[in-house]
Amino acid sequence: MSRKRILIVHNPRSGRRSADFMRKVAVALTDLGARLDIMMTDHPGHGIELTARV
């Protein structure tokens, strides 16, 4: 069975607990066998630019 590939686009400036939450999500998904690609945004509209490349 192939592992699921998941793309996460993360805005590190959103919310107070963002980094901790992101770490927990990444651990939980990899524990379930997912392959993660995590992209971090660094300016407004960057998430759209990142996903356009995928």
C-alpha cells in the first residue's frame, strides 16, 4: 500500500500556538504513514504562489 502524500501550506505568523500545533499535526500524520511536504509562507499571497508550483 502506498503512503499518502500531503502538502501543508503553513503561515507561521498566524496564531500564538502555530508552531507547536504544526509540529503536533506533522507528527500525527507521519505516525499514520503519511508523507508530508510542508511549505511556509512569508508574505501575503505567498500560499497561492506556492501551491501554483505544485
